[in-house]
Amino acid sequence: MKIAIVGAGAMGSLFGGLLAEAGQDVWLLDVWPEHVETINRQGLSIERQGQVRTIKAQATTDPGRIGPADLVIVFVKSTQTAAAAVTARDLIGEAGVVLTLQNGLGNADVIAEVVDPRNVLAGTTSHGATLLGPGVIRHAGIGATVIGAWSSRDQSSARRAAEVMTRAGISTQVAEDVKVLIWEKFLINVGINAITALCGVKNGQLLDLEVTRDLMRLAVEEAVAVAKAQGIPIKDGAVERVYQVAAATGANRSSMGQDVDKRRQTEIAVINGAVVREAGRVGIPVPVNRTLTALIETLQAHYQ
């Protein structure tokens, strides 16, 4: 299968590297020339628990070099989704599909405005990765990956993609109602990302203090209330699942934490900010998420 990864940051490089290692025809597409040049010259280095392996991979800054792809996986930041959707549409031609594994709410809808919705897959992953430098990433956590058709009952494309990813060591299942799972993953981001970014800690350190666990709980409970008000059937135990993911990815610095560290714009608008936005539609107060959103927005507005 020919696969293009649009957005070869930490997670895009991880998935692309594992798929290339498994023998798939993979192209990594990214805007960072030094990262692309290093991968082409030296390979992609993946560090996991102190062990480093280097994978031969193809990378480019020019989507025109890739040609038609069977599967395009979008891993860009949410602020870049609209532009990535156009790139993905041009890459898949008539027969391919686009899969988004991005954080937050709304990315699949943005892609489906440009790509035929029947060719859009969406999903979640609990793998964690950190970009250490050009051509070097750390695989910081392993977790479940679940995908499904976004607006179609036909799951055949999702099943094919899941089989390919599973053979690459990315254990992937297909869900009939992926929208519920995206909300459940969204709740994990709500409980982890902004707090790690503001406090300068790794995911696992959120569990060290009761006061921090309480803050996580309040943020997640607000989001659950919003979901239920919109008819999203969130399973019981959402807060405990967030704690479990924080523990499982304990060595990882969340993507929003990495953004703040590098003084980049974050995805706060589609995570805690999305809770605030959706809460306004159903008339539910969400003071914790409103505060976390305001703090991140203030922080990134005053980067030096």
C-alpha cells in the first residue's frame, strides 16, 4: 500500500516510520526542510526505552513528488487542517482514502468539506511520541488505535487500513461509531494537555498530587456533561480512563506541552476551547475549561 503522511512531526514520523519498517511504500510530507533532509540522508531514528533504531524512509517538502496514494494519514496541527485537507485530496486521486488521527474536535468535518465524506476515515490513538530533533523521535508510549468511516456505513476501507497498521505493530481496531471514540479520546486531551503545558510536567507527573488529579477530574467532568447534553453516549469511568492514559504515557510530554516548550501555537481551540464552545451551545457552565483555555491563550500570546 502506498501511504502518505501529511505532517511528519512526532506522531506522523512515528506512524510513517513503523509503516515503512513493515515494508509499506511510505512518504513523509513536512514543511521542515532540515527534518526532511536528515531523514533522506540518515534515516529516521526512533528511540524507545533507551534503545535506538534507524529506519530508512522517504521524506519530502513537495507533495508533487509523492504521486497518487492509497492512504493519506493527516497528523498536522488542527490550525493547519484545512490546508492539509486540500493536499490530501490531491494525493488520493479517485481511489484513495484520508485518515485523520489528530487531536481535538472538528478535524474530520473540516477534511470532509474538501474530500468526499465517503473517503474520510477518522480515529484515535494512544501512542505517544516526542520530536527530539531533525530525523529523531522518541516513542514514549504505546496504546490502542481505533479507526472507522466518518460518514459511511461501509467499513471496508477502514478494515484495510487497520490491517496494514496492525501488521506494522500499530495494533488497530475498527469501530462502527468512531465519533463516540473521538469524544472519549478528546476527554483524555482535555484532562492532560493544557495542565501539562501550563505546569511544565510530563503526563505521569499529573498523578503525583491530589490537587492536580482533582483539576484533571473537574476539567473532564465538565466535558462529559457537555457531551451527554449533546446526546453523545460517553461510558462511565471517563476520569479513571484519563488517569490510566496519563500513567501509561507517563514519560511523554503532551503535544501541547511540546508546543509551549518550543513557543508554538497550540491546539487549545479544539481541545479545552472546544469544550467552552460546545458548552455555550447547550448552556452549561464550564469554568475550569474556560480558565485553562484563557491561561494557554494568554501564555502563547506572550511568547518571547
